[in-house]
Amino acid sequence: MLNGKRKMTGQKKGGVLFWILSAVFTTVFLIPQSAFPVNDICVLSPSHLSSCLEELEASDLGTRIPLILIHGWNSQSVPASPQKEVWANFLFYYLTNPSLKNKFKAYYFSYHSNDISVFDLGGKLRDVLDEKNAIDPTNFGSKPVAILAHSMGGLIARSYMQQHWQANGAFAGKPGGERVLKLITLGTPHYGSPLANGDALRWRLPQWGASISAYSEFLLKVDYDELNRANLRWDNHDGLLNYSLFPDEQNPWLLNDLNTGTTYANKIGAYASVFSNETFCPNLSLPHAELAYNCGQLILSDGLGIPNDGLVPLESALFDNHVDSSQQRIFSQQNYNHSEIATGYPGDGDAIFNRLRADLEGIPVISWLTLPPSPMISGQNYTVSWKILGGTTVGHTNIHWDIVLLEVLFVTVAVVTWREHMGLLEFQSHRLSRAGLMPHQERKNNGA
């Protein structure tokens, strides 16, 4: 939402070289866009503002997975420009970590805030992916994608996954969610945020009226009934706000559409932060963005008793009751505000980026089509097949089950029994994982 960088003091010191190099990267590659070889695909809104898919490196996609980066809401004008700079530090980390760069090719999805609805932005994401499919049908168009999204970008991704169907490519006729391997959301307001509301929040917290007015009128340049702030109002699944008194502040799209049909919630990894501060609101001596997050944090935590990142309640960012706890990541020790859960800060030990790398590298890259039975009896012949990322189908008939090496399986002399979260199976020269890991590199048979 805002560029919430804090001064590098106390625990913020350290890792200076990384951040200096990252700043150079931002200056060279993110500001003069013409200096970086990109192939942009853009579609226009009714007001002729563009939403674009932008390549961030000239090298071929090859066998890598497309990784789509979607920035969050810009609250500073109507309409408002894209906020791609939020990804500068992650992109530097990505380019300097071969394990990430070898598995993924990064793309921006950029858009203008406060022009069209989040639903329509989800449609624009579908449109640019469809155009890229048509240009490169045998590679990009045949591959699933991973998405990393900050703030409102996560709602755009979810709208694409649940509410829009691909028109061409290998996933034509299917909702976007069928194409997405993994969506990682950073501080996304899955349930919205009470701070996006207007009089309903003031009525709920009359003693906080001055702080709420300062937050809404001075720090946000978008009214509660304007796009895209209206898309981010609290969905009120918990009855926190009195929408019978303020019916025009309801968010039926979020409550009744996006959060009712959560078919693909099992593909979401939800990152959240807990931010705290010891100042007052409004403390006009603070920089603009820091002032916004400090005020927001106090209104939500002290006023409503809700832990938050300065904009989004913890429950909302985690998408509680929809995303499994094993896929939720909470950052409290780092004290990230809403922006810093995407940007990090000097001295945080790359905590957010290291966690992202682990989760991204853990995305399964094969899917089973024909599983061996359970239990599997040593010495028997079986037929198995699986699909490697990019569409290659591999099949083996009369696999002779011989040697089994497992990490979390119960093994007897003749019978193997596994659980759904089990680890590796090895038979002859093949190593496969029912959880979806790539076959072992030392495979000898063709296509294994």
C-alpha cells in the first residue's frame, strides 16, 4: 500500500551490503524500464489504463516455472500508478540465488489501482496470460504457474483462480486455479480490513474518532466508497461492524463471492506479520508511510484488540478457517509492517526471503496419474504413470518392486504401507515421491 521503509536504527542495522546492492538494482533495473530487455503484454481498461505481464529477464523460460509477482494497492490517488518497486529486494535475492533462478522465471503483473474492481483485475490477469499463451503455446502456454502476491495482489490472484476461465493454452476452458501450482500471499486482506471502512468503524470506536479521521482522510487518498478501497472493506464474517446501520459499507463481493467459493484454498500459502509500535496517533514527526502503519496498528490493536500489520488483521492475512495451519507463516519477531512483509528491511537476516525460497522451492513439480497400490508387496509388478511439469506424461508398465528406501513409512519385510504425507519411494533406478517431487536425477530409463 505505502512504501513503509523504516530508518536503519538499532536492530535494523546489518546486512548493509545486500541493501546497497539492492538499491543499485532498483535504480538500474526498475526505474529506467527501457534499460532492461522485456517483452510486455498489456491490456487496457475502459479508461485506457494498462495492466501488463512483463518479463524480468531476457533468458528463455526453458524448463522453469513462470513465477508471477503481483503488487498491492496504491492508495495515494485515483487512479494510482503500479507499485512494482515493492519487489526490488526480492528480485535481487532471486537473481543472486541460483536455486530460485534455476527453477523459476519471474514476471510482473502490473496494474493501476483505483480504476477497475479487483474482480476485473483478476480478468486482466487472465487476459495477459492468455495472450502470452497464444504467443508461446508450446512452452509458456502449456505450463502451470506460481504466484507471489502482496496485499490486494493476493485478492486479484484469487479472483483469477476462482472467477475467471482461461481461453487458450493447455488450460483452456478451465478456471485459473487449475493452472496455479501455488499462490503465496503476503499480508493479503482475505477478509478485508476494518481500516478500509468509513463511518461503520467510527461508530464502532467513537473514542478513536480523531485517529480514524487522520488515517482515513490524511493518509488515504481514496474514499471508503471508491475503488479499490471498497473492495478491501471488512467482509464482516464475524459481525465486527454494524452493517445494519451502515449497509452501504458492506462488501458482498468479498463475503458472498470470493470467500464462499474457496475451492483452491488448499493451494494458498498465507504469510502474515504482527507489527507493534510505542508511538501515538497521529505522530506527525514520522514519515508518511510509517505514520500510516503506526496509526493503523494502534486503531486495530488498542481499539479493537486485533493483532495486525498496520493495515491487515492477522486473521485476515492468514485466511483463518480456509488455509491450513501448515501453510500459514507468521512473522512476529521481525516486527514487519504491512509493506515490509514484502520488502524486508536491513538487518532482518533475509528472514522473509529465506522462508519464501523454502516454500517456493518446495512446490511439487510432478503429479501422479496412476499411483501404485498401498500396500505394495515386494516382488510384484505394477503400472505407474506421472506428469512432469510442462505437460510431459511418463508411464511405466510392469515396474518390478524391489528395494524400498523410505523416510516416514512403516516397512516390513514384504509389505510397505504409506501415509499421504509420506516421503520417497525408490524402486530400481527411479526415485519418485507420491507427494510430487521431481524424479531422481540419476534415473536411467527414458522419461523416468
